[in-house]
Amino acid sequence: MPVVAISEYKFPSKSRQELYGDDQLVHVWWKGNPWFVAAGCFRFPKAMPWGDFVGVLKGFYTADPDFVPDSLDSVQWVIDDQEVTPDPSASMEANGVGHKSLVQFSV
Amino acid sequence: MSVPTQKPVRKLSMKQRYSALTHDLDWPLSYVEEDDAFPYTKFEGIKVHDWSKWEDPFRLTVESYNKYQAEKDRRLYAVLDGFAQSQGQLSLSDASYMNAMKIFLQGIPSGEYQAHRNFAHLARYLNGPGARFASLCQSMDELRHAQTEIHTLSHYNKFFGGMHDWNKMSDRVWYLSVPKSFFDDAGTAGPFEWLIAIGFSFEYLLTNLLFVPFMSGAAFNGDLPTMTFGFSAQSDESRHMTLGLEGIKFMLEQDEDNLPIVQAWLDKWFWRGYRLISLVAGMMDYMLPKRVMSWKEAFELYFEEQMLNGLFKDLAYYGIKPPRDVEWAIQEKEILSHQVYWILYQFSHAAAFTTTVPNAQDQAWLAEAYPETWPIYKSVVWDKAQKVMDEGGRYFNPGLPQLCQVCQIPMGFTEPGDPMTQCQRHSIYEGERYDTCSDGCKWIFEREPEKYVQAWLPVHQIYQGNCGGPTLPDVAVWYGLEPGDGGEYVGSMDQLDWAAWHASTVKEG
Ligand SMILES: [Fe+2]
Ligand SMILES: [Fe+2]
């Protein structure tokens, strides 16, 4: 439904991908772990290899004292509700991660 | 020379006086079209046939308004002076109480000011003189509220952190984008939607949930200035409630075509307002050293009892149904405050208030108020947070959270019936993905996506480099945060100062 307005009402998204150049926003959700109260929002290059991305997460989640970094090597990844097996050497983009995609896992 | 004989002055009754000084100052337009003089009252689709049907039960004139309000303000400022002279801040229940007042000062006066501006707009642009005059009074009230709140809290600014840059912060800091975006949303709507958003949903449906906790919280915790401000605002609030109720009834009585429009606004603004005051829920249950009542009890009394079982029974006569997401809110009453405070706790290093693990006394209270849900949160998060503290650390979330595109709160709310699984909703609009925290926010987004794609989401703005720089210290400077404003309460500047003031009192005494 369009906004009911006194004149034409059309504005660009304030968070569209082009505002981030070669990067994009990525949401990462450790489902079932309330220690991180909400999914995290990150800015990563689209071309970043998936393996490097997982490396960043292994550092990030050490904020949970019960986190075992190697556990991320055997989780089922879900990107935008699709179960996937990413290729660690391919880019995040090639693995199906888009702007503001939701990457989820649980351990 | 004849002396003109003066006719004896006939005194007007109150009612005649009111009429003469308000409605009678209106005139039929002779050389401009009504639509040119009042260009904003048709585009929303609300049909009005007779503006004279707008009832104003208060019958105030500007003269009586000024007299009455000046008297109230005089009393308030006398209390503020007395409090300052007697060093009243020393008899607060605890320095941690100030955290609630910091959120109040950072979030509310700029909202009052926004309300002032938009009611001033209505005071000019509604067609009927009765409706315009009631809006004028509320516009003046809201300006006074902003001013008196600022003055009420300015004394505390000399002694506690986090209150020095409230105005800048309300424009910039992440959790304050929640109230700011709420008022921006309402203020950019048409005048009738504004009346339902603020006049009715906020000032009528939810007002007791917002104000009673703050004001009785103040009374319970030795904050005489805030309590006095609350009393001073109370008589205004009853006028605002009347304006909101009169507004919705007027629209519904004028034309039956107005019903679906009003219902949709009510559905939207109930949810917007409810999400906004979830900050109050966190404050009530976790930030007051002396508790008044739990969020759950307040919600049951002021919303379920008074509104759902009272007001909505009356509005059913017009065909109005309870807001569409009301059931979601009802089931959330058990967990809302736990989730909100857990959000505030892990991001308070970037805030202008402090948080801490509930102490033994707080935990006993929480266990009694929430026998079913507190044990879950205690065992899953708070015991662990305490353990981190015991080992000399303090848990802060090392990243930035995903935010809801509509309410702008970090997406920490959970699926109904499943308090461990955050609720994730998404919409695709023109090829771009947007996230929302609940069915309510998702519905609001999809109803008017063009509006919410413009949301100034603090996290995204940080990543775009618009908030002072790429690191948290850069952002903190841009926010106006100073050392001691945020973070952990235990060992904070406020807590240390408080202990020092009381130690010296004991020594001298
Ligand atoms: Fe107000
Ligand atoms: Fe939301």
C-alpha cells in the first residue's frame, strides 16, 4: 500500500547496498544462544572468502565464555532460510550471501 | 455638556465567556476557499461533514489557561528550589535510581517538544475552532512539559553522569532513535493520523503505562522534583486524554467510511507505542532500587483491565476492534522486561546510563514478580554474567546488533511461546531485504514500505561512516558520551561519588 501523502512519496533506501561500495551488511545469528541478545550486524567485503568470514566469527563469539571456536567447523549453515554447505575458498557473495542477508547457525 | 452614561457591565457566564473567547473568534471565510485555508484535512481520506460537532468539555480560555498553569509552575519551581537548597539528591534511594531518570531526560523532553510542534500545526490547520483550540492548549502544555522536565532534572546533572548532552544524544544515540523515529513517523503523517497516533494511542491507550511508573518510581525513590513534575503534568494529561478520545469519536461519528482508516491507524500506533514503551518495562523491573509494581502488573491493570475491558467495550459501538497485535503484547508481558534489560545490559558501554547484574534483593523481587520466567533468564544469562564479573570481567557485546527497521530496537524479542529463539521477520521491497522484530513491525513495514526504507538506523549509519568514525570510541565521542556516562554501574563514577558523599555525611554527623 502506498503512503497516503499530499504529493508523490518516493525516497531511496537509506541503507541500500551502493552506500557500502564493494562491501555489504551481513546479519549473523547464533540461533538458540541468548548470550548474544540479537543477531549481529557486520560490514564485510562481498569478495571476502567464506573461510575468512568464519575466522572472524571464531574470534567474535569468544565473548561467550562457553564458546568453542572449532565448533563452527561442523555447524549447519543457513543463509536466508536455505540450508547450505558453503565453499570456504569462494567469496561470501558466491556462496549466496547478499546485502543484509541472514547467516544463521546453532551449535 | 452631557456625561455619557455607562451601561452596567453584564457579566458573562463561564460558558458564554469560553464561547466568546474561542469559537466566536472564528469566522466564515469569504474570499478564500476552505480547502485552501485548510489544505491538510482531506488527503488522508477522513470525511468530515460538520466540524461544529467537535466537543471541547474543558472550556478553557487562554486567560484562564495562563493563570492556572502559571500557578502550577510556581509551585513546581518552589519545590525544585527547596530540593536544591536541601541537597535533596543525597536522600534518593540510591545513585542507580538516576539511570531511570537519565533515560527519561534523554528520551522524553524532545518527544514533548515534537508533540508541541505538531499540535501547534493542528491548532492552525484543523477546520473547526473547537478542535483548533484544544490543540492549541495541548501544544502549550507540551512545550511546558519539555521545559519543566529539563528544569526538574537539571539539578541532578550537577551530580550524576549521562545528563549533560541529552539534546544531542536524543538525536544521535542508538536507543534514543527509538523515541525519535516514533515521533518522526507520527509527525510526518497527516493531522488525523497524528491525532490517533499521539492524541489517542499514546496519550490515552498507553499513557498510564508510561507515566505512572516514572512518577510512582520517583515517589518511591525519594525523587521529589520528578514526582512534583508528574503532579503538575497530571491535570494536562486528563485534557490530552479527552482530546484523544474526542478525536477518535469525532472521526467515527462523522462518517462510517472513516472506520477502516481509523482502525488501521489504531493497529499501527498501538504497536509502535507499545514497542516504544518496552524501554519503560526494562526500567521498571530492573532499574528502580525500590520497585513500585512489575511491568506485568502494570500492563494487566492499565492496559488489559482499563483499556481492553473498559475502553474497547465502548468503542465496539462504533465497530472498533482491539488492536490487531494485542495478543502478542499480552503473551509478551512475562518476558518483555527481561529481554529489554538484557539488551541494555550488553550494549550499555555505548549508552549514557549504566546497568548491572540484579543484586540478591532485586533477584528475590524478580523471582516473586515473574515466578515462571525469571528462573529461565537467571540460569541462562544472569548467573553467567555474574560469573564473568566474579572473574574480574564484564560482558559487553563486542559487535553491533541487527535492528528492527520499524521500531529500531535491537532484534532481541522472541517468538511467542519460545523465549530462547529470537523472532526474525523479513520483507523484500524493490529487491532489498528489510528486517523486523515481530509480526506487528512487519505488518507496519509492509503497509507503508516507502516510509520505513528511509529509517535512520543507528547501526547502518555507523557502518556508513556517518557517526564520527569507524570505531566505538569515535562513535562515543560523536554521541557526546563522556567517561562515567555508560557501562557497568558497580565501580562507576556515580556509584563511587555516591559512596563518598554518604561516607562524609556519616563522618560529619
Ligand atoms: Fe506531555
Ligand atoms: Fe520492531
